[in-house]
Amino acid sequence: MAENITLYELNNMLSIVVGNAFQKQYKVAAEISELRVNSSGHCYMELVEKDDQGNTVAKARANIWAATFRKLQPFFEYSTGITLKAGIKILITVKVSFDPLYHYSLTVWDIDPAYTIGDMAMRRTQILNRLSEEGVINDNKSLTLSAIPQKIAVISSATAAGFGDFCNQIENNSQGYVFYPILFKALMQGEQSAESIIAALNRIYDNANMFDCVVIIRGGGATSELNCFDDYELALNITQFPLPVIVGIGHERDTTVLDYVAYKSVKTPTAVAEFLISSIVSSDGYINELSGEIIDRIKNLLNDAKLKLSTIENKAPALITNKLEREKGLLSQRQSRVVMELQRKVSNERIKVATSFATLKSNFQRSIEREENRITNIATNIDLLSPDKILKRGYSISVKDGYPIKSVTEVKENDNIKVIFTDGEIDAVVKNL
């Protein structure tokens, strides 16, 4: 039969059981999913463990009391160079407890910075291995930087000291080279920085033909602020970018994934400016060498040309005389051929004219005969159709008002008409229509 107890009694029993069962301290590896410090200086964390697919398989609350936290936090951050915050993995020494009110929790007594440093290095190695397996890790390095990289897309925070150092260096270079930097603003630290830098790269990509290269720079700061540069998506974007990417993020002793995948990696923004300036200096030296070679070759060509010209000048009189004689002979031959050709054409034209005249005369006579016959036929037809001839054959012509009547419809009863015969005419009145 079940025993009736209160919730507090049940939780208190669990607290005693847990206390007896877990009297030792344990080293636990976990990822911080949440972290907050209250006004009293106590640190409260939520710890999680994830499987290989990133699914959370365990959770626990952990507390670092203020006195302990004041010692652990600076030691951890000094040793690792990163801030104790959500998203990092830690190895902690804990004591397990069960409070009747707050339930199961872990009290943290120590944090091992070596574990976190190793995890960060492992994460960086995993990203580099993945890029290598995908065959893209050296894609940006294989691009060719313009011999005169003056048009520069700069990704940086507008207020960063490193950006100011970079601009000052390229604008006041001792060689007097002119550069055209355009700033594409981005967050250079914090959880959103990788996404912000990718967005800036996308804006540059839309106008990639305007630039010679991309520069990603930031000034100094805490090592923890470099975490954003150990990001797979950001590194992949740089490997696939169509312009050379030069990185100078302001740390002498730290190396990020971006340093491995960019076209060129230097330590500081000022070093980036010096690299660009030295690139043009090298190009200038090469151009000067080429200019010297070109000048020497031109001088040699001019000397050769002068020698050939001198030889031609010596041979020119004889060559001109021979050429004139040959041309005179050719001209005489051409004149003879022209005269003969003209005579032949004149003779042919005379024959054509005589033939045409005879043909024309014959055609003209036949035309006259045809016209004479046609006129005779017309005259005969006119004679046969004359009124006198018609009247002599027994016909008569009826006239009304001086006009011949061609139809019955042109007269009516009692009209006076005139009838004309071959031997005279009579007046008549129309009856019985």
C-alpha cells in the first residue's frame, strides 16, 4: 500500500539519496547553452550534450557561486583568450546536488581551460579538413592578383582603429601611389559577425568587376573575438569568391581558418596596406625592367634600319635608272598594244555601223509599204461605209430636228420627221406607234 507523503518530504528524501550516492566530485564535459551572472556575482549556466547529428541528448543546470566565479572566470579567459559564454565547450569539476525547491543541479568548483583550447583547435582542424575534402581550400589562393591592385573592397567596421590605420597607410604611402578603397561595413566580433561578413561579400560580389581584391581587416582585441573567423560558411564563401581576399585581423600569435583559405594572410591592417603597396612597387620594378629591354630593342631595330637605309641609299640611283628603263620599255609596248587595239575596235565599229544602216534602211522600206497598204484599206472601208453608198443600196435615213433617228424610242406620234433617199427627201408625220 502506497505511503502518503508531501512533495517536500519526497524531494527531501531524493536530496538525501543523491547526496549519499554522489559524494565525490566529477569532471564533466559539456557545452554551455545559456549563461548569466546576477547582481550578486553568481553565475548560472545551462549545460547540454549533443550527439554527432547535433541533437541534444542531455541537459543540466550548473551554478558557480560568486566567490568561486571571481577566481575561475579571469583564469579561464586569460588561459584560453576567449570569454566564458554560451556556445563553447568546457570541462568542469562539479558536485552533484538535489535541492527540494530547485531540484537537480551541479555546483562548479573548477574549469579546465586546456580542454576548451583543444576543442577550439579541433573545431578549426575539422573545418579545414572538410574544405580540403571538398577540394576548395586552395581555390582563392589560386587566383591572380592584379599587378596594380588599386581598387579595393574593404570589409571592416567603420569605427575600427584598424580601418583607420589601413586607410592612413595607403593614402600616405611614400611612393605616391593612388588607391581607391571602398568600405563595406560589417560586424567584426560577436555571434553575428560571420553572417555580417558574408553579407558584405555578397554586396561586393554584385559589383565584383569594379574591384581588384577584397580586404578583411580589424584591429586588435581579445582572442575570443576571433571565433567568428573560425566559421565554415564564411571560409567556404572566401574560397569560392572570384576576387583575391587578403586578411589582416590584428593578431600576431593567433591563426584562424580564414588565414588558411584566403589568397594572402598578414597579421595587421597596416601589413595589408604594405602588402598592396609592395605589390605595385614590384610591378613598377618589373615594368621598368621591361621598359629598359624595350628601349634597347628599339635602339637595335633603329640601328638595323639605319644600316639598311644607308645600303638602299647607295643602291638607289642605279636601281632607279634600271627601273625607269624597264618602265619606259613597258610603256612603249603598252602604247603599241593600245594603238593596235584602237584600230581593231574602229574597224569593227565601222562594220557594225554599215550593217546597222543596211538593216535600218530595209526595215524602214518595209514599214512604209505596210503603212501604205493599211491606208489603202482604210480608204476603201471609208468609201464603202459612206452615206451615199448606203442610200444607193436602197436604204433611207430618218432625221428629227437635224439628227438621225436610231431607235423608235426617239420619236412619238405626230412628230414631224424627214426621210432622206438617194434621189431626194420627204417630210413625214409619225402615226400608229
